[in-house]
Amino acid sequence: MTKNLDGKVALVTGGSRGIGAAVVSRLAEDGADVAFTYLQNVDRASDVVERVKAVGRRAMAVRADSADSAAVKDAVDQVAAEFGRLDILVNNAGVFLIGPVEELGLDEFERTVAVNVRAPFVAAKAAAVHMRHGGRIISIGSNAAQRMVFPGFTLYAMSKSALIGLTKGLGRELGPRGITVNLINPGPTDTDLSPADGPDADMIKGFTALGRYGTPDEIAGAVAYLAGPDGRYLTGATINIDGGFTI
């Protein structure tokens, strides 16, 4: 049976765990060959590679620090060379550095901007060279860009807000080439970094209209929609997958 993404090649940054790993698996299940970047955990990366291969698709893990612009560009070019094309880029890698603004130094600022803002720009710029008509660029942001209920998130929220402008700008610029660019802002999502049974989870659930955390698979489903044929007329958009957190 033909699948939505048969013949497509995708690259997911930060794809070895959490939302990124779920996106890698979902795109593979929908027929794409999938590469992803990771930073440290070789065992996790190997597990994700095996999951992709288990559904009959090609997989590739590239070790790259998203804070390193050259490494980001090289990863994109390496994937395009290895697979012969690049159709889908998912900017998922991110850092989450929070704390009182008085305690956040320039080191934290520089790393946050490098990973959460500069890397998506560099990856999109590199990917656009390889993409044909029908290409997809999808970034994973955060609903912290649109609703801030806790102190200490100033730096993180600023970096994720920048992705809204990046998405609109790239959407306008690449639209004539048939390349769509969209942003997904997850809300509370059950991952190892933000477990649904964590110490503040009950309070956080209370800010959502649905009263629960999302799952990585639910975020991956939205990515799959944007990457597939049904998402071809949507670009420059920000979509909140947050259980109503930003209502």
C-alpha cells in the first residue's frame, strides 16, 4: 500500500528522544527515509535507527551539536548527499535554560540563541538549497512563546518567539518555490524531561483546557500532517498543539 511519504527523505534535528524520536518514527511509518541528529547518547540513537529500519525504511544518525553552525550545515548536506535528496526538515533540537533573569548570564543567552534560533535558520538555509517543489520545513517551538504563566522563562520564551518570525519570513520567501514552512508550538508534553507525573504536573495540567499532558505521538501526528500531501496549502502558520493551554 502506498503511504503518504513514500519516496521522501526527512531530516529531524534532535531526533534521538522525546518528541524528536516520535517524529522520526512517525515519518518512517508514513513511508519516508529518515535521518536525524543527536548529541551524546549513542545507544538511544541506535535504538531509533532500528525502529526506522523495522518499518522498512532507511535510517541515518548524524552526531552534531546544534550550537555549532558548521555542524548543522554539514549534517544537512551529508543527509542530502547520502540519500540523494531532501524533502522534509524538522527543526526539533532545543535547549531549555530557565531561571531568574538576574541569574542568567551571557553564556546561557548565547547557547539558547545558538540552538533555538540560529540552528533552525542555518538548517533551513542549507535545506532550501536541496529542496524541490513540495519541500517542507517544520519547526518545533513552544507555547511559551504565546502564554507565559511562570517566572524564569524569559530567555526560553524569547528564543521560541523568534521562530514565529522565522516561519513567516521563510514561508513568504520559499512559497514561490512550492516549499511550505510552518511552526508547531507544543504545550505540556509527557517526555523524560517533562514527565506527566512530575512534581508540578498537576498544576501544569490545570492550565490546559483538556486537563492533561500531550504525548510525543500527538505532536508527531501534527508534523506528519504538515509533511504530507494534505498540508500542501498551509504555510507561514503557527499551530498550537497544547491542549488549550493558550486559550
